[in-house]
Amino acid sequence: MGKPFQTEIAMVAMFASQVSRNRSEWAIYHETAGWDMLLVHRETGEQLGVEAKLTLNLKVIAQALRGTTRWHEKNGPDYRAILVPRSVGDGETLCLALGIGVIRVWPTMHT
């Protein structure tokens, strides 16, 4: 079986279309404030910074930690996550221990 996504752009587009359905409570800003995507809750203003990679690796984990000097002092969005294909292997436990969510996306037949 081939890769689920050929490019990060295709993966981000799929995720954004899924979030945007049904009048989502989240506004999506692409390539904003150093994040691949910055999602802002329309009512509360809470922010979710998302880094997208086709492989969950130390580089993307470091990118998601950007602006974090100590575990209790975080500059930037309220929440941080990494967007990866569903088939990605290890690394999720490390992300969760660091306070980084992992969002897994898989292509669908319809948008």
C-alpha cells in the first residue's frame, strides 16, 4: 500500500476540509505565527497550533515545542498538536508526555 498522502499540503487540506464542515467552531489560519495551521476557537479565542508532517519525528516534535522554555511557561498557542497520517509509528507517547497532542488523519473517498 502506498503513502496515504503524497504531500503535507494534501494532508493539511484534507484535515482543514474536515474541520470546516458543518460550520465549525474553529477558524483556521494557514501558515500563521510560525505554525502550519493555527486554529482559533470562535467563541473562546483559545488557540491550537498545529505542525504537519508525513512522519512523526524529533524535528516536528521540536517544532511543536517552539516557544516553550519550561514545562509550566509556554509562549504561543494554548494548545499544540502534530498532524500526521494515521499510519505513523512510534512517538505519540513522547508527544503526550510533553503536552503535545497527536492528530491522525486518513484520506477519505469524499470531501
